[in-house]
Amino acid sequence: MTIMADNPAGNATDTTTAIPVAGPRVACNGGGGPLGHPQVWLTLGTDGEITCPYCSRHYVKSSGADDE
């Protein structure tokens, strides 16, 4: 399952909370628009976490997510 992450606040620099994702991969575009960055596909590490190298958003596998 692939999840497209979206930041409801639209703030590309908001890294105060981890963004939960259900699948092992996530697409990040930094929130799009003029504050965004090129879309990149990130794969969660063995610890179930990944940080975007462009905008530093931190993604974590949600607690109820199934292993794929």
C-alpha cells in the first residue's frame, strides 16, 4: 500500500510531530505549492520510520498498520 502524505497546515517546515503512515512507502512533496519540493518516494526503515531529506518531515508506521 502506498500512502500520499499531506500536511493539513500546509507548513513545509513543521517537524514537531511524526506523520503516521499505513504502508511501507510514502510520497512527500513538502506540502506542494511554492513551499514544496520535488515529490520523492521514501521507504520506511526497519525501525518503521523515515525523515524526508528535503523538508525534514518525519514519518512513522502507524500502530495499527499491517506488515506487508
